[in-house]
Amino acid sequence: MPESNLIQPDPWSDIVMGNTAIVRAMAVSGTRVVSAYPGSPTPEIAEAIARIPAGERPFYFEFSTNEKVATEVAFGASINGHLSCVFFKSVGLNVAADTFVQLSLMELVGGMVVVMGDDPGCNSSQNEQDNRHLARLCYTPIWEPMDPQEVHDMYLEAAAWSQKMRMPVILRLSTHVCHAKMRVHSAAFPPAPQDDTPRFDPAAGPYLPITRLVAPLKRRALEKLERTREKAETTPFLKVLPGAPGPSSGPPGARRGVITAGLPTASLLEVLEGVHGGPDVLRLGLVHPLPERAVADFLRSHDEVKILEELDDFLEQGICRVAYREGLSCRVRGKEDLEEWIGEYTPPKVRGILHAAWPDLIPAAVPPAPAAVPPGTAPSAVAPSARAPQMCPGCGHRSAFHAIAQALAPEDITVADIGCHTLGFLPPYHMGQVLLCMGASCGIAAGLSLFQKSRRVVAFLGDSTFFHAGIPGVINALFNRHDFTLIVMENGTTAMTGHQAHAGSGENFNGPTKALSIQDLLVSLGATVRVVDTYSQGKLTQLVREANEAGGFQVVIARHPCMLAHMRRETKKPGYVKRQVRILADKCDQRHVCVKKFGCPSFFLEPGGAVHVNADLCIGDGSCLQTCPSKAIAPPAAVPLDGPSVASAPPEET
Amino acid sequence: MNTTQIYMIGVGGQGIGLLAEVLAHAGDRAGLAIRAVDTHGLAQRGGSVESFLRVGTRVFSPLVAPGEADLVIALERTEALRGLCTYARPGGRLVWYETAWQPLAVRLGREAPVETAAILEHAASLGVNARPVHVPDLPDPRMQNVAVLATIAGLGWIPGLATNHYREALEALAPPRAVAANLALFDAVVTAAESGRARA
């Protein structure tokens, strides 16, 4: 796919997602250092960076080992005079928090933008936490864009303000702002000469927040926040959008308004299309600190104002404070139902909320278009089977779970962690019965193992997660002599978020590096470590049995490279030969282990019970052969590229 | 012109992203505003993946509401029924690539596979014009997405978009080595769809 040149000095325009538009803004703003840990909805920012040829990138980028380290890298660069940026997902802030909360105490002489991808609706996160709370905790401003154009524009604002004020500034994105696509425009920019002079000066701080030194630093942070409030009052992103005139607009006592920001703005504008007499809208650009003057003016000129904010009542608290302090008679309507705290503010969600507030103004739902349905016809009762995510064909985790299941007793306890292997909780494997967050499995397993010997506890941990936050739990297990089995699911990459390299991969974002060996590391710590490729299923079963019988803290490294990444590389090579297994019909006695227990999606059942191989899916890895008790799966063999397809002939058109 | 709301659904790995990209660029080439969003992350691992596209003169949100899609595009039979049941508006349109990737519950024998007849019957009950697409003997199943695209173009199913808008977007976005084959397939399917449209 041809790529537009994100770093061209000339004006630029393309149809891109928010995660790409932000990279253009990094270049325009002169950002020099960018760091991150991959997590949805933000990893595509790095994919856009990767598409800029390495020698031409105007800034340094790295994936750090976790969000806290990434934040520290960006901080270090900033106090040395470089405009920096760190990005991560919503819950990444929890990992980064210890560092993050200190930033506002510091003089960030280069400026620093913190980009966080919140995930209302939990599209790919373990909660839908509202990160605005942590920004308030440490006096840090927040910009909230509603679409990719604003992602670009507000990044520039955030960067400039951060440089000017020497303070951290947050650009808070959400899933469907990161991933939304539209035509984005960006003006020409003069490439500034890059000045790499190390400007760190202890006198510019102090940078040591110790006891009595903290109060002046906190005072300075609060003063900067108050000056930012003036910015929030005057930014052109703060807008009053007048409601469309109509019969119900403006009668005394019924002047209505809505205060909103970010993605809910787009949903609100959709809902208000075609509504006559709709409310005026006050749209905030900076949501923290609150532009209290603009809010007071808006409240004063309306009789009833609904606050439309996704997740928690963050704006509501500030707006109610303004109304109380100013003695305003406007009826402020915040969250009126628990459902208003939950989920993404999509257009239907916003419609429902506004309908509940003003049923006379906003209809409950869009009236259905007239359908060409013959009178008396009822929709037939149909329910397509759910299709949850699953491990890919050839995935080493599938072989691992299939093998490990045979080493466990039904009462044993399995602890999951974050990664593709989390999918082991799904049928038919049911491996992983409790999950918290990155790297938590060893600590949880330690707690579960106390006071008991009757139920063996088995913890899973991925390799990227091992480096990210897993190591302290492992060391704790050794230090405090805990009694459980850790299975490290090592696939050589950060698979779930798009195959980012990690410390064990042998490469980083910018080139080759020494691969850190988890096995060597664990051995050097004194752990008992057993290692096996997961395709050796019998051996893996045996090693897990041994580990469980030995008792104490035992480690099994269940290793196999990510086959999705492997196949993406292989299929691009010249001379690639597609290989697939097939079912030997004369040997198959329809015990269906391949379909029902091993569960590779390449197998499918015919109505009569015969098993076939889906030619679109099988990658010819052959890990299934050993699972068939009747030896009815033929080893992978080359298939012609125009080979038989499972698709049936199209039916006649109706 | 009103906004056309398009809902796309398939299975992770089928190439729905490129199809969505071509449609978005086609809308842009037609001089319309577009807002689009794809599924990223975990769901791509063999789960249902969806993509939204809204094309028109006044568009703000990229999200399509359930029951409001003017056009549902599906890349698999079970997903066609899912898209029809959840997102199609009564009187809307459905086009799908006629293939089957069995969901887990079907592979486990716990639930019945979706039959083509059930989709057509349900579509009829909703007044939805439904078209299965399958071109036999294509070297790469992802080329079926081009057949789906060409069917939409040939039938004129997105108001404001002409055949050349789709074709130019496809030419610009298809992988270079596959452009010629994809354009040839596109032209053949458009011609067939247009003649079918003329007959109707």
C-alpha cells in the first residue's frame, strides 16, 4: 500500500487514523524522543513510525520494557532539553504511575507530551478506568480530541504548551479516536535545525523532591496549572455550538445546553443532526483544568445543562463546583443512572442518555426506514454462533495447553496472565481461571498456594510480560520459597499487540540487540528450569508432571515461535510453497480429538461427522498429527496454490 | 445527501482492513466526507472483526449503530447472518463472500452451521436485498474481497460513488504485484453486476 510521507515539510493530507496523524504532529512539533510500551489502542502509532525509513526519522523511538521505564526515558530526554513524548494504553498508566505523578514537580525544560489511550467499552483492556483522575492527582493538563484531525492539532497545542510551561501535558485519546479514520490536513512546517546539546542543568530544577524541597515544587506545579486554566478559557478548541433553531428552542425556563468533550462530541453531533430546537453545546478542548469562566457563562445563559461525559463524573464535579460557587440557578444534570458510568458513548448510547433527560426533544431511537416487508411476515428465528478470538492455526500455545491439560488434575488451579495465551481460558482448554493484569500471575499463585498441598497451582506468564512486570513476582517466589509451577509461554515476541520486539527477541525497534535469555536469567537466579518446545507435546506433559510432583517453585519454559509472525515472513519469501495436512478418510474413525480437544480452527466438521481441513486456514505446521489417536492426519504436503477451496458453489441469486 | 452507513464484518485474517480502506478512499475520491474505524487488537486473532464506514456530506462519528446500516458487507457466511441480524436496517442491503469458516461451537458440534438459505430467508423477512458472491478458482481467497467490492460498485449500492472511484482506489491501494489481477477481476465482476442490474 503506498504511504504518504508523514515527514514532508510541504503541506500534507491523507486519509489516516488518529494513531497515524499523531506521528505527523510529532514531526511538525519537533519532537525528538518518543518512547512507549505496546498496548491497544496505541501500538499503531509505532507502526506509523516504523513506516518512516529509519535514517529519515526526525526523532528517536524505542519500545521500552514497560510503561514506567518508557516514561522515565521520555522524562530524562526532556530535562536534557529535548521535546519528548511517551505513549501507552489506559492501564499502562498504572505501571507508569510512580514516575508519572512526579513529573509535574519537575522543570521539563524540553517539554513532554504524555499520550494515553483510554479504552471506554473495554475493547481490549481488563477495565475501563478513567485516567483523568490520575491527571488531577498530579496537576497535569489534559487535551481531549474528538477525531484524527484534532489528534494532530491538539498534539501540536500540547507540545507547544508543554515546552512553554516546562510541564507535562496529557493528550488523552480513546479507542475510537485512535482508530478512527478521516482525511487529515497538516500545514507546511520548516524543519528546525536539530540541536543535540545536552542541556541538563541541576540548577534548573531542583530535581530532587526531598522533604522540605517538595512544597515549593508543588506550589510551582499548582501555579502552572492555574496559568493553563487561562489557556483552557481561550483556546479555539473551546467552542459553543448553537443548537439548530426550532419550535422548542429558547422559551423562557427551557433554554437547554450540553457540556461535552472528546469522542462523545462526535456522537452528540450525530444525534443532534436534524433535531430542531436542540440544545446548545459547549465543547471543551482542555478538560483539565476546567475553563471555569466559560462554564459559568454557559450555565448562566441556560436553564438546564446536561453534562455528557464518558466514564466517570470528572467534569461534573468541577462544573457543579462552579455552579455552587457562583450561586447559579441553572439546573446541572450530571450522571443520573449507573449505565451512564459504563461503556463507550456511541451515538446510540448518547441518544439514550439525552432521551432520558429530554424525552420531548430527543426520540428514543431512529425510526426504522420503511421496509419492504410483506405484512404479517415475522423475522425468522436465527442466531449465528458466537465467534470469539482464538489462537491461530499452528500456535504453539495450543500445543502447550493441549499437553499441559493432560498433566493437571481437575482440582488444580491455573492462573492466567496477559498475552495471547490468555485465550487459553476459552473452551476447549479452560486453562487460566483468574487474571488481573500484566505480570500478576506469580504473585497470585503464591497467595493461592498458601496453607494447602491438595491443589497444585500453575501460573502462566508470557515472555514480553516476564520482562515487563513479571520478574518481581518470580523473584518473590524464590525469595519467599513459594510452592507453585510457573509456565513461561515463550513465543519470542509481543504477539497480541502486533509482534513488537522485546528484550528476549534479539532485536529492538531500531535494530539487532543481544537477546536476553529468560532461561539463563532464571537459572542464574537459582530456579529449577525445564525447557521444551511446545510441539513436543508428550515431553511437555511429562515435564509439567515432574515439576508438579517435585513441589516448591518450579519453572517450565514452554517455547515455540509465534507462528502468525513466522507465516507472515514465510509467505512473502520467493519460492514459498504452501503446505497443508489432510485427513485420511480411511483411517479417521471420527473421534474428533483434532476438532474438539486440540481445537485447531483449520479442522471443520461435515454434518455427517467427517472431518475436513480448511484450505484457507491450515499452515501445514503439523502440530496436530500427534493428537490423532488413529493416525488419520497425513503429514503436511505441498498443495497447489489454486487448490481445492472449501467454499461451496454460490446459490442462485434471488 | 444523507449519510450512507456501511457495516463490514468478517473473520480475523480475511483482509477486511484493505477492503475497508479501498471503500473509504473511494468515498473520498467521490468528494464526500468519510469517517471509518476498524477493529484492532485482540479480536483479530480469529474472532469476528468489524469495520465501520460512514460516507456523506455531514459526518461526525465513525460508528454505525446496530439496526441502522444501509449496507452490510460480510466476508463469511456465519458473519453475514450476524451482520444481517445485528446491523442491517430493514430495507437495507447485504452482500457477502460465500464461504464458511466454522465457529468453535459448530466445530465442537454444539451448534448447527449457518445455511445460505437461512440468510436469504431472514434477509427477505427484513426486506433486505441480499447477494452472495463467490468467484470460483481464484488463486487467493482474499481476491474474493475484490469481487465483493466490484459487486457493490456494479450495483451502485453506495450513493454518490461511481465505478471509477472504486477502481481508482483499488488501483492505488492494492499490493503492487496484485494490482493487474485485481483490476481485471474487478472489471469482470462489475460488468456482470451491471448487466444483472440492467436486467432487474
